[in-house]
Amino acid sequence: MSSNSIVELYPHPNLRPSSNDVFLKHITLLDAQAQQTLPKLTIPKVLVLYTGGTIGMKVLRNAYEPVANFLLSALRGMNIMHDTQFAETMNEIDPAKSFLYLPLSGFIYD
């Protein structure tokens, strides 16, 4: 990607990415249309507040017991609740964030 193409993608100087832009570092082989779409990429987030109950408990010694982060680890293991391939890509871009990523709906029903 030449510096001219960056200027075309970001006509306003304040909107141009810095040399540290993580998306441009990791995604360099996209076509022009994809490069124009990339800055508009937003990933919606949902805050889930777990307040207790058996969904977050693990069976230990023949009884349900609360276990820290059990619900999160259980959801990470379900392919209908977490897209591991997309998560690996996002973790390469920003390893500080550890989110669950829902798969696209077409993935579930294919």
C-alpha cells in the first residue's frame, strides 16, 4: 500500500491512521474496496452481568458449586457461542482484549 493510497482513503489529515495503526499492520493484502470499508469496521459488544445461579456452577463432589470464571470457560468451548478462529485473529491484532465472539448466524445453520 503506497502512501498515496492512504491519503485517498483518509482525505482529512486528522482521520489518517498513524504508523501504529494495528489494522493496517495486520491487513495489508486487501483490495481497495475492503481497505475503504475497514475503517468503518465496528464490532458490537454486549455486556453480560452474571448474578449467580446454576448456569455458572460446576458439578464437583456430586453437587453444583460456584467456580470462578467457569461460565466464561464453558462458553469459550461452545462453537455456537464463540468463534475461535475469529477470536484468534482478533487476539493477534489486540492481545490485551479477551472477548467472546459470536459466530455469524450463517455459520450456525450451514
